Amino acid sequence: MTDRMMDRTTRPLVIVAAFSGSLLVGLVLILWALGGLRHVAAPAAIGGPFQLTDQAGQTVTDKNLQGRPTLIFFGFTHCPDVCPTSLFEISQVLKALGKDADRVNAYFISVDPERDTTSAMKDYLSSFDPHLEGLTGNPDEVAKVISEFRVYARKVPLKDGDYTMDHTALIYLMDRDGKFVAPFNLKRTPEEAAADLKRYL
């Protein structure tokens, strides 16, 4: 068999294997979010060292996750529906926490650093709970955190020459040590979600 024939044979297998691996991680996370994997360990390490900038221009790193439970949502400011809905729901949970909201980190991490500057993040988040911090950075910094959190994010061109982003829409719950716990379920009342979050304070 020639090298060219082997390449034609193995390339589809590599693509299928990569897709299957990504699909498996995604399915496990979704099942976890739905409560179907209560007694199963995390499928892979989620999270890691990062350095980004918040909407006030302040540096935020993985060290900021220490000492508080953290909610993390990946999205972008040009998102038409999923992102504003999720951020509104997180805002409702933070409101339901009352004074305890000061003891929780809530981060909105951009998957679109090309358009999501610190000023764009500041303007966008002005419509949500003030505890929410928007994090962005240069493309390399954003790519690093996307990879560490096993986030799927892909630029999708639009017919008018613009683009949108296809991305993972889970809310990540990290414990006081900065370790991933599980996807955080927002499909319940804000009071129920807040009571659950308080267990990690």
C-alpha cells in the first residue's frame, strides 16, 4: 500500500476518532447536568491556569477562583439568544443569593476576542447583575482557557460577510479550590439554584 493510499485510509479514521472523543465528553457533561451521572467521576480534567482581563481592565487568573465557588459561562456579546438568556438566569440566581452573592464568583468568558474588547464587555454586562464579570484577552489567551475547559467554540461565517460563534452553552460550577464540580443547572427556580450554590460557600 502506498503512502498516499494509507493517508486516504487513515485520515477519515483520525477525523472520526477525534469527533467521537469530543462527542463522548460532551455527552458525559450533558448527562451529568441532567443528573444521570451522580456517582461517576469527571471524564477529564476541566480548568487550569489562565490569565484574562475583566471589563474594568483588571487582570483575572485562575488564582481568583480560590476561596469562593465560581460559576463560569462561555459566550460572546453578539450572541442573539442563548448568551443573554443564560446571563439573565445567572443574574436571577445571584439576586436570590442576597448578600451571599458577594461570596461567589460569576464569570462570563468570551469566545470571540476579536470583537469582545473590555469596553464591549463592559457595555454588554451593564444589563445584568453587577456581580457578573466579563473576561476577555488576546486570541492566544482565550484559546488557552477554551481548551482547558474543554469548550467547543467555532466561528461560523454569515452570508453578509459577518460571522457568529457556535459554542458550548453549559454553566461550569467550580468549588472553593477552583476544581470543576459539575455543570450548574439553571432549569429550576432562582431560589432553588441559589440554595444549591450555597452548599459550596
